[in-house]
Amino acid sequence: MENEKKFISLLSDYGFKVAFADESNSLFLRKALQALIQSKRRIRHVQILRNEFSGITKDSRGGVFDLLCIDEKNRTFIVEMQLGYYKYFIQRAKFYAFQRFNTMVEKGNYQFDNLHQIYCIGFLAKGIFPKSTEYYHFGRLMNQKGEELDDQITHIIVEIDKFDKAETEIRSDLDKLIYVMKNLENIEGADQLPKFLTEDWIEQAMKKLDKSKMTAEQRMHYEMMMAKNASIIAMMQEEKRKMAEEVIEEVTEKVTLKMAKEMKDNGEPIEKIIKYTNLTSEEIKDL
């Protein structure tokens, strides 16, 4: 199609999975994780794990991670993508981190030694911290003086919509990553590419997301996922529309009944109440 974009967005389900969750060639994932945790040491290997988990007890809930992996140091990385505004994202992130922490604690006498670090990473297309101008948040357990008490669980939140650095201001791998996530879909040709987009790890992701380089099978998978997402969005919109209509109908009914009761209490003729409220005489008598 003539107006079709060249690159698939990294913020789409397909783009995220293709770029981040490719265990056969994990350079982009490893470089991205290294940038996100701000480590000078290279991550040499990652193993992608099963992303679905069950509740700890019969009555507790399970869940599905967007991406769950461990590196050669047995550090756990939970990566979540959130496209719409979600008020309780922090609560969900804590739930995921604590669930993973619980699986590390050995049974029996609750052995808390040899626990490896957990990084719970959230990419948010829409910001959730309106009082902060920062687009990157890195948090651990601190005391009242800001001294670190524990580094076992780290929460990292990236608010992509707040990132507004110009190309000339971008220096770190973290900023390169966020720039690509925010802008790749809108890059149309090689003449628009900033120099840093020619680095091997970013080039790898871009090749996976270049529609012109997709095989027929990849193209079909992409189209099927896009169609599925469109159907889900349409269903959600229809559900919201129905809910809105139900709320309006409920409110209208309450207002009508309240007005009819007030008119009745004020001694208005039943014919007048029927005219202004469209209620039946039986409904008015029951008020």
C-alpha cells in the first residue's frame, strides 16, 4: 500500500515480541536491558522463560508477563509494555515482582540466602507520574534519608511520552533505546536516520521491524496479530459504549423518578406528572 509505514512500531505487540523476545538473536534485548539497569558490564546471555504463572494458593490470582528472562548471573528481568493509561500499573508491577521473589525462596525453613536480583521494567506509552518531569524512574527500597536498604528488587519505569530529546542531545544507550521506541514507526527512509541508528544492536531490531524485509509467513503473522488487536480494540470500545449507555439510562431513570416524586409530593396532578416524565400512572402511584 502506498501510504503504508516502512517500520513496525516497537510499541505494538508484534514489534515488541519480534525485537525483544527473539532468543535466537538476543543482541537488542541484552543491550536494552544493560541500558535500562545502567550497567557498565555487558550482559552476555539471556534465557527467555515461560511467561505465564499460576496463583500461589487456590484463591490467589495468576498472570502473564509480556517478557520474562534471566541472564548469566541469574538476574531476573520482567518486562511489561503498557500502551494505554493504567492507574494501577505500579501495583501490578509489585505483584509481578513479589510473585517472582516468592518462587525464589526455598521451601522448608524459608531460606532467604542466594536470592538473585529482580528487575521489574515497565514501558509506558502514557505517563502515570504527573508530578514528575523525569521520563526514567529507577527505584529500590530506601530509608527516610534516601539511603539504599536493599537492592534485591528494582523497579524501572519508562514514561515514553515524556521523552522529548532532540537527536543532537542523545548520548546514552538508554536514550537511544527510548528514541527508537517512540519514533521508529514514523521514520520513512534512510535519509531520516540519526547516526546512532546504525549501531549493530539497533540495526538488528530495525531489520526485524522493516516491513519490506518480512517473509510471507512473517507478513501473515503480522497481519493476523494486527487484525486480532483491532478486533480486541473494537470489542473494548463497544463494551465501553454499552456501559456508557447503561450508565446514562440508569442516571436518567433516577432523575426522572426523583422529579416525579417531587411533583407528586407538591400535589401536582397525575396527568401533568405523566406529561413531563413519561411514567405510567401505576409507576407514579408506587413512588
